[in-house]
Amino acid sequence: MDQSLSLRSVPAWFVVLPDADTAAALAAKALSFASHSLLHASGRPWVVGRWDPRTAVTGAYRDARVVVIGEHDVTPADAERAAAAAAGTASPTALDRLGGRAGSFHLIAACSGRVRIQGGVVGLRRVFHAEAAAPGGPVSVASDRADVLAELVGAGLDERRIALEMLTSSVPYPWHGDPLWRAVHAVPGGHRLTLDADGRARTTRWWSPPDPVVPLAVGAVHLREVLAEAVAVRTRGRDLVSSDLGGLDSTAVCCTAARGGAEVVAYTAAAHDEAGDDVYWAERTVRALGRVEHHVVPAREVAMTFDGIDNLRDVLDTPSLFTVDRNRRMGIIERAAARGSGLHFTGLGGDELLAGTPARLHALLLSHPFTALHAIRGYAAKYRWTRRAVLRRLLDRRSYDAWLDRLARDLTGPQAPVDGPLLDWSEPPRMPPWATPDAVLAAREVLTTHRNPAGARGRDRGEHRELVAMDGISQWVRHIGQMAAPLGIEISAPYYDARVVEAALAVRPQERITPWRYKPLIVEAMRGVVPEATRTRSTKPDATFEEEAGLRRHRRSLLALCEDSRLVRLGLADGDVLREWCRRALSGETESYLLHPTIACEVWLRSRETAPLPVADREA
């Protein structure tokens, strides 16, 4: 496995170093691959890496240093004021104000011998840290990419974590999106990392979800304001941006950008399934707006699921469930980059934030029993939940830790039914049929002995489930961004901004989450923004047709992955069983999705062996 693959080839990354002589060797190694660096007041390297200078703003005052990297409207004067306020006192207040600005970014500050690194509230702006041995004692270092950090400190792969990644559906919290290298750790969303000069690293919480007490009418106005601000931060100073224009969530973002005066090029992918209606609604939206350049990608030019999976070379820092749909989704982004867009908007994040989860009703049953029961009856009728299954979930009062204990015991049990009531902490994943006994034991060991942080992501099942879903899907956005970076285009998901997340989660769950209306919060928020002809759209196509047809069309590519499988080499997968599954006709709703995590792991392991050209060579 190439020990400098990401350091050499990834277009954008940064490493944050403490103000200590013990970090000198790590700094020298990082500088040998970097194009930019910032210094501590002492003159030692502080932030080293590759980034677009247009995304970074710095400020300094006495011994304090501040840099903001990402999508933001922070000015050099803002950063300098924050540095001046924090100088000599390491006061978090001024930095907290700066971190609360609109956008999505990393905030890094150094003052009084301490370094503070803060990302986002979900899985989009990640922070990782590791401890490395040094002549003067151990030293902690941080980065926005786990692979870069692992290469810098010489960390090896953790096969147990790879086994856990094979779980069907998704890896549970707190392991989802965690690094697959030994001794490389992720900072949870909503937490910041502090590096001390003595080599220690510690995390503290800086964000918690709001109490959901705001009426829908009030929350809709606030959501419209913060979403408009989030979009404006990204379009300001750009001649052209592009956007998905598909479902209601991306339509809201696209229309917000267009109403704000940006020149927007919108793209809609036609569905292979005749029941797909995105193109119909997109054309109605564009006609009503009258100011958007619109391109429809014909279905024949839209890749199916599993397209090209035996020949992917993206350098990602974790396996991605997005892998099986990589070519299908990236087709639009490649077109947008060719059109000249430097930033592409996506509506990802809207489903979990705006539709929410019926699991909120589990807690609501105690405070508003009649309202909760009315909604539960509606969901049961809509999704055909049985009364017995609903009662069993509602009477289940297990803690999240107890739920994880049960999950660890039942790893090889039957798959959870896809039509079960969505009222639990999560749908319990299982190890796939081709997982070896060693893989099952490894996954069970991680689930029972490596819980950090302990406890649930949220205060109850609903809040936990929504935040975990945001962590997971925002990780997709992050992976899409890593795939798109070599094209010179940024992927922007304003629904994951802290201010947007707060605005939506603050709305009363009994008004935001209902079986009787489709995403009422965004429907009300978009009055006067999304044309009336499409604002109340209530349909959402799925990709089952593309999944099943793609499996048939690309079966040879699937079987190619089974040959000399890296998972088989590691003793985590039974090659014969996996090959037999790839030959079968599988249901897109209940069976083929079991393959997705395994394919993601296999493709990721292979990509770590195949080095693309270094950045400098690609730019030559």
C-alpha cells in the first residue's frame, strides 16, 4: 500500500501542528508535499497543506493567529479582530462568534501555546487527530483528512474497522465515518479539538441541537432567511454557479440562488424509470423562474448503479456507500465543471432535516400523547406497519448502549424487515452472508469495546436518528467533494450549515414531521422563492429501477471485483459466497443493497494501491 498516496495526489488538504519543537519532523514531512503554509508567532509551522487561497482568510495579533478555510464570508478584518480579542487570553468567546458565522468551514486558531481546530456540526467538515512518537516525546497533530494524517504519522490499517464497514445498510454511531487506521481518531460533529504544546489532544463540545419549540410558521421564516444567507455566502463573487434541479430540496436551493441574483446553470437527470417525474417538475420551475440556464441529461446518458465499479480510482479517506452510484451521480458534476462552474449546489441534507423521522414520535408520546398517536396511526396506514410491530417499538425503552449490546449479539441474525416501523434508535444492520467468522468476531469486538463517545448522538431516538442520518449523508457530500476536487469544482450542501440545521431542528417535531404533508417546513419557507407551480410538489422518485437494471448490466464488473478480492485476502470475506451472490438476480429493495458496503470497502482498498498522478504532474 502506497505510504504517501494521499499526500502526493489529493488536491486539497491541511495539517495542523502544535507550537512545539517535537512537531518539527512531522512539519518537515508535510511541507515536502504542501503548496501553502502558515506559521505560529514563534515561527514554527502551524497549518501546512494544499488549499485554494480564495477559501482561506487569516488574521493575526500579537501571539494569536486565526485562519478560516472553506465556504464563508469572513474578511481579513474579521479574522484580525477575532485574533486581537483572543490574544493572550485564549478566550473562546470571540472565536465562538466567528465560528457562528454563515457558511461551512474549518476555524483554526493558535494562542498562548494552544491550538484550536473546529469543523462542522455534522460529517461534512471533519477533523481528525493522531499522536506520533517524536524525540522529545509524543506529539499530537490534526488534519481535515484521515488518510493524509495516517500517512504523515505512519499509521497502519485496522482490519477490525474494515470488518465493521461491511455491515449492511450503515455503520452505527459513533463509528460511522471513523478512520480505518490504527491510532487515528475522529472528532465528533459539534466538538472542537485542542492541541496543547505538551503534546496532548482533547475534545470539547461547542454545539448542541436546539430545543424543538418553535412554531412552524415562525421557523419557516427563519429557515428561509438562513438558507438565503447560506446560498449568498457561496455565490458572492462568482460569475457562475451550477445546481442540481431534481427534488423539492435541490429546487429550493436552486431557486434561492437564482432569486439572489446569481447566474445559475441547473441540471436535471432524466430517470430510466418512466415513473420518474423530476424532469417534468424541473421544466415547470425553470419556465416560471425565467432566469435559469437548464440542461436535461437524457436517460440514455445517465449511468446505472454499479457502472464502472471495477475501474474507480478516486482517492477517498474512507470507504463510501456512494461508490456504487459514483458514475451515475458524477455525470452532472462533470458536465457542470465543463460548463465553467466552480461551485455546484446539491440538495443533499434536505431529506433528514426537513422530512425528519417518525422516531421523534417515540418521545412525543410522553409529552403530547394524542398528537403522537394520531401521527403514528397515519404513518402506520401510509407504510402498512402492523399494530403489533408499532406497539413493540413504542414500548421499547432501551438505552442506546443497550441497543448496541443487542446489535453486537445479533450480527449474524436475519436482516431487519425493510417495511418495519421507523421508531427505534436505528434499523439494526447485520454482517452480510459472505462475511467470514473472523470478520464477525472483529466487528463484534469493535462494537463492544471501542465506544467513544459513549451514549447516543441525540437526547432521544428521534433526535439521535436525525443527527446520525445527517452525519451519514453529509459524509456522502464530503466524498463527492473529494471525487470532484480534481475537476476544479466545489460541491456545496447548504442544508448542512450549522445555522440551517439549527433553524430546522428548532421547529416543533409534531409540525415538522407529519404523515399528512410532505416536508411542510420547506414548503412554507419557500413561499415567494420556489414558483407556486412546483412549491407543493409531493413526489420523490427512487432509484430501484436503476439499481436492478444496473446489477444486470454490470454483473461482469461486480464479478471482476471478486477476483483477487482484497477483502478475501484479509480473511474478511468468503470469495465463493460473495461470487455466488453477485451472480444472482437480486431485489433492489431487499437484497442488492447488502452488497453496497462490501463493494465500497473493496473499491477503497484497491484505490489505496493505485497511485494517480501527483497534483503537480496533473497540472503540468
